[in-house]
Amino acid sequence: MSRTLLFDPDAAFFTTTAESPRMHTVYHVSDVDAYRVAEPKVRNLLDDDTLELDGVAVVVDRPVVIDAAAGELRETTDALVGMGATVKLCSNAAVGAEAGEADFGEGVEFVSSGVGELTRLQDGGWAYIRL
């Protein structure tokens, strides 16, 4: 598809005349502090009216973060899912976590491996953001 960029001198950005492609973004989270900031980062992404998003995922690959996502940061997990993000937990990391599948509801899924899921998503055109 050809696209023509237009510059509006009264605006601080370029606009396009062609329809923008639909985008997907995956956030990679490996520590509890990063999981804490996942909610506002996802919210900011979803609130950006200049983007056409088809999907947002948060991939967690550490046992301590899985436990926090089910416990002390459960509100973050619920907020992420409530916004439409999918929380993907590494099954390998889950072996070392106290929390298990029964501790999570819809919108949270266990994947074969965190790095494998990140690779699959990026291969499928998903933008990668490390928190």
C-alpha cells in the first residue's frame, strides 16, 4: 500500500492519507517493579488515539513476578485484563512459583515458555517493549 505523509505546520506530528496498519504490542516483564508499571504503560498505549491496535500482551517470565501477579499485584493483573490485554505467564518460570493456573482467571494464560512466546509474537509482527 502506498502512503503519503502530510506535514501540518500547526501540528507536532505527521498524518497519513492512507489507513494506518493495525498494530500489536507485547511488553516483556521480568521483575516486580516492571509489572507495577505495566498497567499505566498499557493504558497509555491504549489511550493513544493515533494508533490502531489489535492486541496487547504482557509476557511474564520470572516466578516472583508470577506470584506477585496472583497476590500483591492482583489488582494490576485484573486491570490489565480489564483493559483488554492478555497476560501470558511462562510455564517454565511457573515451576518455581507458588501461584498456579487456579490462581488466575480469564485473560491470563500459561505459555510453553516466555522467550518462545516473545519470539512467536515478534515473528508475527508484534512490537516488543521491555519494561
